[in-house]
Amino acid sequence: MSSDPLVSIRGVTKVYQMGTVEVYALSGVDLDIERERFVVILGPSGSGKTTLLNLIGGVDTPTSGTILFDGRELPTDLTGLTEHRRTNIGFVFQFFNLIPTLTALENVEFALELVGVSTTDGRRDFSKQAIRSHALRLLIKVGLEERADHFPAELSGGEQQRVSIARALAKDPALIVADEPTGALDYRTGVEVLTELFRVREEEHKTVVVVTHNREIAKIADVIVELRDGRVGEVRSNTQQKRARELRW
């Protein structure tokens, strides 16, 4: 692994204008996210967790400060941010955000149609055959090959979330960001999803950042970042890391 962080955040502030009042969602955040780590950003509602995730993912821009991704400052223009999201970030959402009229396989294919399938000679293959084959391989990786032809309404919550993980992996991004990925799931299903996200870090060699308010879930992380009132309260390596199946909440 490179010694350079994948994400480097310096002096980042995000201010929202609420009428005549300025609301500071983030205040002077400094943070490095190392490559191939499983990072949990932990904090209560209103601490700035989702705001920070949106800034890293290029969904929003900071009011001040800088964010470097793979050594380059994130763009602030719409076209540049769209390209950042398209090529560098895989998103996993609390409520899955699958397209209801597409099957599990087609949902993953849809993500691939935007970027194509990388080939050994560095090209991108946009053929239907290549996209279908790769999408099916991704569903196999998350254990859903037998559910490929099912629509989201025919899948359990955990199955839908695993489809969303396969979709996030489709672009082969450097970073997977997950905003409360177990928030809409029961305990058993949540454990399955966390196990899959950890597999992504270990076997796919991705950097994974999970936002949660659940302190128990943070025990799975390599690194725990605590946010308090829009500031980084503590960043610590987790010396007593647990597997997902050891967690209890």
C-alpha cells in the first residue's frame, strides 16, 4: 500500500445559510483516510457525518478548506465533480436506491453502462456481452447469482443492499462510501451486509468508509473517526477490532 493517503482533508468547513442564520455543519476538519482501510465515521445525528461523506464523494463542495483525492484537489465545478463520482466513488445508501423497474442484474448493468468494463489492455469495453458478464460476476461475489432476475420488490432488505454493493463495485472505484448501510435492516441482515463490506476491503482491496451513529458497528473498523458538533473529536486505530458476527446491538 502507498504511504500517501487516498483522501486528505485540510481545514474543511461547510456552512449552510438558513434564512439569516449561518449553520456550521463542519468546522475546520482535518483528516487523512489511508488506502485499503475500513474507516468508520462515528457520531450522533447532527454531528456532520453525512455532510463529510458528501464532500468526500463529490456530492457537495466545502465552504472553505481543501480535499485531496489520490493527491489531487477535488474539483468544484459540476462537470469535474460528476467525473469524480463516476470514476472514483462507489455509493451504498441506507435505503438502497435501486431502480425498481430493473432486475438485480440490470441495476448493476446500469452502473456499468456509464463506464464500461476495464480490459487488460487498458481500454473500456461497452459491449452488452461484456457488461452482462461482469455484472453477473459481481452478483456472484455478493452471493446473489440465483436472484439476478428478481426485481427489488422481490428481494429482502439485505439482498437489496448486497445488490447496491455490487453496483458500487461495478465501476471499480478506489473508495466505497456507505451512509448508515444497516440503518434500514434488522440485526442479522445488518451483520451480513457489514460482513460483505469487510470482504470488499479485504478481497477487493478497496478503501471503505462507513458512516454510523452505532458505536457497536464501529468495532469492525481499522480506524474510528469520532465527529462532535462538526469537528473531529478523535481519530484512533482500533486495536480490538471485531468481526461483524461478533457485534451485538
